[in-house]
Amino acid sequence: MIGRIAGRIDYRAADHVLIDVKGVGYLVYCSDRTLAALPGAGEHVALYTDLLVREDLLQLYGFTSLVEKEWHRLLMSVQGIGAKASLAILGTLGPDGVGRAIALGDVNAVKAAKGIGPKTAQRVVIELKDKAPEVMAMGASAQSVAPELPASDDEVIETPVAKPAPAKAPDGAAQAEALSALTNLGYGPGEAAGAVAQAAGEMPEAATADLIRAALKLLAPKG
């Protein structure tokens, strides 16, 4: 499994880039948003990757953050969502926007992606809603930091990058991360802080994802 690739961009196409790593060229497909964020030909870049393996296909997909890669993995688990549809959703909303849409049940936001119909968008929201807090916690703790650029043409890492363990965050870090995730969703600092504080009071040992999940329930419209 190729989990990360770093090298020099040889050329850019409409939906992929060719990255030269020590003389070996890797075609890496990316969303429109990710492609727009990449440097030009001749520049160095590092991307987290996911390798799609089929009988007639080996294809790499690239992401600027682990959060984007994780959303791609989860989106691909939904019936009717392939790699192309996943990249369309991520390209339209970005990883933070995907988390926001799913956590808030915003089917219309998901449906705005090219090729995504209303039934598929609804399926995405329903199937992934319970998983959103975990990915949001991952983004809050990692702050969606892009992988470090290489100093030279080197390194293809062929091991998947491990996700952070859902352990308890020390010294109130879980509450801070949960608050950051909720404010990224668009909740006001006051209401977000109140919901996180109430959730933390009821679950003092809770990890970030559990606090986010509980706070979202408290903030959900009543009735």
C-alpha cells in the first residue's frame, strides 16, 4: 500500500499530476481543489495517497491532508460512491465542508457535487453521520497539516499512515479540539462552548470524538 509519495511534478493534467520520484513517474489523481493547491511543474510536492486495486486497474489518488484521505476512504464505503464521485464531493466541498455537511445533515451541500444525485447525497449523509465526529476530531488534533515537502527527489512510503488512537486527550485538549471542530461547523463560540462544557461535565473522561458527538446532539434542533 502506497500511503505517501513525495517528489517533483513533471506535468499537470486536468485530473492528475505526474510526480517523479528518483526517476520513476507516478500518476496521481486528485480533486479539483487539491490540484488547484499544488505547485507548478518542476516544483516539489508531497501527497498522502490511496491506491485503488482492481483486476484491470492500479490507480493512485492524492490528498494534501490525512483528513481529506480519510473522508475519501469513508465516502468510497457508501454504495454508489466510487473514486470519481468521492473526488467530486471533496473538490466541491473540501474536507472541512464534507464534515460540516454530513454532521449537520445538509444533503443539498453534498448534492451540489457534480454527478451526485439526491438519493446518493442522502445516503452519504445517513451512512456517514455517526462517523463524522471521529474524522472531525482527527482534523482538530492534526489541524489538517499537509505532509512535509521533501528536500530532494525521494521517498515513496509504502505503508498506510495510522490514524490517531481515540485515547483521552490530556489537560483539556479534548474540549479545546471539540470546540474548534464545532466552531468550524459554523456554531457560535458561545453555544459551542456551552455544549462542549455540558458534554464534558457529563463525560469527564471522554475523547474528542465522543465530546463532538455529544455536543452535536445537544445543539440539534429540538422537536
